[in-house]
Amino acid sequence: MWHEFSGDLVIQTLDFIHDLTWAEVPPDVRHMAARCVLDLSGTLIAGQATELSRLVRDVTTAVYGGDEATLLLDGRRVSAPGAALANGMTIDAMDMHDGYRPCKGHAGVNVFPATLALGEIAGWRGEDFVTGLVVGYEVALRAGVALHRTARDYHTSGAWGALGAAAVTARALGLNSTQTRHALGIAEYHGPRSPMMRCIDHPTMLKDGSGWGSMTGVLAGRLAAAGFTGAPALTVEGDDVASVWASLGQTWLMRDLYFKPYACCRWAQPAVEGARSLAAEYHIAPGDIARIEVHTFEAAARLTVTRPVNTEQAQYSLPYPVAAALVDGRLDPEQVTAPRIFDQAILRLADRVTMAVDEALEARFPAEALARVTLYSVDGGCFESGTCGARGDPTDPLSDAELTDKFNRLAGAHLAADRVNALRRACWGCAESDDVRQLVALLGPPPDKQ
């Protein structure tokens, strides 16, 4: 029956959510959490400049009013669920945040906004904030693995990220075990089971459902605290997912996160990497390229937009990012926003990119996301990349220095240098803070660099 605990693994999960201490978090996981805070903060700063973020912040202020939490890089105050929604969607607006290959999606963009809003309300010390963040990640990632294992459809990250946000909320509110179990059930039931491939085929501001997942998780915890009941979360309690949860608190899935060097869908990044490597190795200028062939997995081959008219189309594309990276030598937010997306040199090169599904690479997805790139020059040359992945995977990680450089580029485009430096130090040292609201203050007021 629902009111009875169904087994030791459920109890173990509930205990982990509430009882994990800072001392029990391994040093490398603590460091990974700081990497996530830095990377998510930089991505949020870049995302705040988009039309998507402006729209969602304005609407959130109108319909989720309150004085609990801050709309980051904006300064207006709203309810905690409203802050989770808007801040999550702002991060999602610039597709540069961390991900986890087995989930085909992103935990941090769901968990970080919820943890920051709740930490702001509670005045959490840095250690409490980072411990809560780790709890959220570990629960969300396992829920994602479980849901992908049991569901036919490919759903957005918000579907399972909501459980991570609910876990953080339950911890912050001090829910008992029964209430926490209800919170997870509510979050799973109402988490956005959005059809991800629809946004791949028709890129719009819908994105990855992560803001909705973050908001749903916070609301689920609030509802459970008030006595609202939910059905069992089958991604936690189902008999066929027990192995996913057995290692909770022993195996830390956060260790295998990836970080993105480029401002586009992760599925396009192996092709970007392959094309850039060929051009650099053989000293091929963009104007010398006659054609680019990309062989990759089926989902990546559906990123078909060649001439984007907005940021969403530019990011959910494969031909455009490949061309932009070759022409500009980088793929930052500037390359996926106006006016750069209308540059004719980039668009003409994007027209020359063709894609095909490689069955061998398809068989290796989602454990690996790979591509093969063949570049044909105007003088008849043919250059092949071989099979390549994207930088930032656990097998080819971005160093701390590279993540810091990425943050400096993203934040430096919008904030004054002294604020960039202060925020960078606050992110790396987030666990040492006396009050997480110090980090919120650095992320709170509107941008100060035009």
C-alpha cells in the first residue's frame, strides 16, 4: 500500500536526502559541485541577455509575485517557485550548461535554481548549499537514468530533474520521510514529460523543460509540506529500477558530468570539434571549403536548420554551428545571437554542410555522442577526421582553467571586470561562504556593462 514503505532502498533514498552531511561528500565531488556552480552561473549570465529570458522574467514577475527569492541578473523579487522557473529557463536559454550522457540531458539547470532559491530563503551557509546541491544532482541523475530505462518516449530533462528539485526542497523544509516520499511522487507525476524531439525538429523557446522541472520540484515540496499527497514515484520505487538507487551515497554520478565548450546542442558538438580540427590541422580557410559531410547518430542528424532566424534555431542546428565555428574560430553566445546569425559568410558555408546517419555511431549513442567529418576543399582535396567526440566529456574533460576561461568570456560580455572577478571567486569558493545570499547578491542586480 502507498502509506507503507516498500523497501530498504526507498528508506535509504529518503535518508540520503535528509541526512547527507558535508563531511560525507568526497573532496572530488565537492570540487565538481563548485565547477557546476561556476559553469551554471556563467551560462545564466549569457542566457539573461536573450529574448527568451526577458519574456519569462516579465511573465514570472506578473504571475508568481512574492518576496522570497531573486530573479538573477534582474533583481526583481518573486516566489521561490517563480524564481526556479525563470532562473532555470534563463540558464536553458543559452545551451552551454552541464549534462550527463546516460540521461541524454541536464540536471544542474533543474537543481541549481531550486537550491539557490531555497538557500536564499533559509540563509544557508555555503556548506549547506553545496550539500543540498549534491543531493539534488544525485537524485535527479538517478531519476533520469531510471526514467530513460523505463519510458518509450524521449522526454525533456525537466521530467526527471523535477525529482532533484523536490529532494532539495524536502531537505530545505525539513519534511519527514512520508512527506518527502509524497514530494517525489508529486514531482514525478507533474514533471514536464515534454517530447524533446519535437523541439529538435521545430526549435523554439520550449527548450528542455528544465525551468518547469525546477519549479515543479519546488512546488511538489511545498505541497507535500501542506499535506498534499502523491502517487509513488516509479523512477524511485519501481522494481525494475532498484539497481539505479542501490549505489546512492556510494557511487557519485556527478563525477561523470560533461561540460560544454560551445554554445549549441551537445549533439552537434562532435561535428564542430571534427570540422575545427581538420581546418586547423590542414590550414584550410572557410573560403577554401567546397563541402562538409557529417556522419553521426540519428538524433544529431535531425538538427537540420541551416539558416537560423533566432537563437533557438541557431543552437538546435548542426550545419550552422559547424559553419560559425569555422568562420569565427569560436562558438560563443555571440555566434548564436543576432546580428551574427545573419552573417552571409557563415550562412553560405552552412549551406554546404550535409548530414547522414551512421549506424555504427547510432549504436553507441547515448553512452557516446560521436561524429565523422569529411571536408572537401575547392581545389579537390578530401580530409577526414575519423570518429570524434566532443571536448568536455569525462574521457576528455575541460580543465578548471578552461572552465574559468569560459566563465570569464560569458560573464565578461555583460558584467564589469571587478564584478566578474568577485563572482568567479564566489563560485569557486561557494562552500566556504557564511551565507549563500552573498552569491545571490553578486548574481542579483541587473547587468552593469552595456
